[in-house]
Amino acid sequence: MEHLMSSAPHMVDVLTIGKSSEGRPLKVVKVSTGKEMGKPAIWIDGGMHGREWIAPAVALYILKQLVENQLNSNISIIQKLDWYIMPVVNPDGYEYTHVTDRFWRKSRSKTQDAEFEENRMFWDSARECAGVDLNRNWDFHWGEVGSSDNPCSPNYSGLRPFSEPETRAVSDFILDKRDQLKAYITLHSYSQMWLIPWGFTKQKVADYEDLLYLGKKAIESLSKVHGTKYTIGTSPALLYPTSGSSDDWAKGKAGIQYSYTVELRDRGTYGFLLPATQIVPTGRETFAGVRTLAKSLINNR
Ligand code: 0X9
Ligand code: ZN
């Protein structure tokens, strides 16, 4: 990120939007060309869950393509759109998967409430009880289906919506840019799915057909690159229902029309332990999908 900023200072800016629980900087890269202010924009994040290593890698791959690969096919999406890319929403969890537990999902905050303090001896001995599932901590139908109020659960929602510095920083930043943002894309793994809100209910969002149409075009382009098959639909239909997730919040609270959760490769052969040989192919095909979505947004206006 810093390298791209120094090599292309006219179009790349690295913004620090806050600090994680353990004090790591939360960084967003802005890619923008020309002098026009307030162009329509796309947000992409990854690494909300520590163990999903392919997501930060793909976010970085997309960033690098936008900055360095200005071929014909990429020119309009760079000139007509601003891009905000945050490769690692959960740097503490990501670090923890490198040094202690490869399958860690949550953040690493230390929950503190009265009941927790009473049981501190127990919690301290159970290291699973640290952290919050950052994809259950958003302030939209928080704490309903598919989330847990048990700090030791991998799906712990936190004490209240936006209790975590990571979700607070990202949501504040997005709200500030909400008028510009036309799409919110959050990269996760794994399953090869392009997920449409809502996650918290089986009811369809009012403009479901619009989201489905653009999402289908995206996965068609994606599959043309290496033949990788994605399914598209809502989380309750294809996976399971959840609440307090970022895609629902982006749509329901921030009012960003095209909100998607992308579950990257694979379908379970390697799961979170996706071999390094698949990093670039996954980046390439995902970029193709995102580029098609971006072009649809430009033509839609
Ligand atoms: O459970 C999640 O947070 C996501 N799956 S993952 O395996 N990466 O953890 C799916 C979230 C999909 N969106 C909603 N259900 N709202
Ligand atoms: Zn995830």
C-alpha cells in the first residue's frame, strides 16, 4: 500500500482511519484520478475474519491492478470512479492467525462487563473468549439471528453494536462517504458465492432483482477467466442467516444500493488453507467480476 502510494502519488493515498483494539493502524487506500471531487465510488474490504487469508490478498491484487494496469479495459473504471480499498479490517485477528492460531476468526479485544469480570479466571483460561466476530457487530438488526451473546463463541456479537474500534472506524468512514458510494463489497472466504442482502431475514430486499442482475453479470465475467463457478443468492438461502453483518448495514443503514458479500475460493477442498498457487488466479478472476460490476455502475447512471 505504501509502495503504491510512493510510486503513484497522484492517484493513491493511504488513509489511517483508526486503530484496532491492540493498537494497529486501520488503513484504507483511496485510488482517484483527475481533479473532479466526489465522483461515484466503490468500497472494497477484506480480512474482517482473521483466518480468511485470501481476502486481503485479493483486495491488494485489485488495488495493484487499478494502479498499475491501466489497459483499455480498466481506463473507464479508474477515471470515472473513486475506489476505497481496505485489505485488512481485522489486523489483530490476522496477526493472531500468523503467530498463534491459524483458524482464528474474531478480533482480539478483551470483553469487559460485570459478568465477565466475575468469571475472569475462567475466561482467562479459555483463550477462545477474547474478541468479537466483526461481522456480527454492525448496527443493523444487531444481536438477532445467527449471532451469539457468549463471548467464547466464534460468532460473538459484542456487548453492543459497534462496540469494536474496527467496525466503528469503518462505519464512520463509510457514512461520511455514503453519498458517493454506489457499491459495498466485502471479501470473505470460502464457498465461491456472491451474496445479496438480506442476511438477517428470508424476505427479499425491494430491489433484489437489480442486485441479482448486476451480481450475475459479475460472476459470468469471473467464471470466464479460469472457469470458476460461483453461486449467487442471499445468505439465508445459500449459507445461513446472520444479523449485525456489514453487507446488511451497508444496504439498510448507509443506503448503499449494491452491497455484496463475496465468499472467495474454494469450495472446501482446502478451505481457509487455500494453497498459494491459487492466490493470483483468485485475484485475477475476482478483479474481472469487480470490473464488470464497476462498468455496470458507470453505465447505469
Ligand atoms: O458468516 C459470515 O459472516 C459470512 N461467512 S464466513 O464464512 N466468511 O464467515 C457470511 C456473511 C454473509 N452475509 C450475511 N449473512 N449478512
Ligand atoms: Zn468471513
